[in-house]
Amino acid sequence: MAPRLSVIVPIYDVERYLPACLDSLAAQTFRDFEVLMVDDGSPDNSAAIAEEYAARDPRFKLIRKENGGLGAARNTGMTHLAPESEFLTFVDSDDLIPPD
């Protein structure tokens, strides 16, 4: 079943905050979504953290690209949306989303 909601999370130098952000997304009561984690050439271990989430939860997908900034990372994420996705949102990698 295709996700109804696509969530794009740009990632750059956020290893300190990223696990809490991704945990908050994984804990959502609404389950019909995908998380597109866009590694914008991060110099820290953020991509490795995102890779772990992608390995254990099929809703999480890691996309890698050269550093181009926040807008470019968001735009890259938009090119990877599930074709049937109805809604799109952006979550910054230091955000915490309430479960409901």
C-alpha cells in the first residue's frame, strides 16, 4: 500500500538531534506515511544514523546527495516521493513531532 503522507527530513550535521526526531516520527499513531531522509553531504555521523532507521523500518528511506543547502535537499526529497502520496510535509531534523 502506498503512503498517503510523505515527510521530507533534510539532514546536515545533526547527529545530536536526529535520533530524537526520527523516533518521534516512528512513534506516530498515523501509520500511513513515508519518511524521506535526505543526507545533504553531512560531515558527521547523521547519515549512518539515518541508515539504521532505514534498515529497521521500511517507511524510512535514505537519499544521499552532495551538499547543496536546505532548499536543494528538500527539492531532492520531492523527486523521490511515492507516486501515490497525497500529502507532503517537511520536518527539520531537530524537530520533535507529537505522536498524534
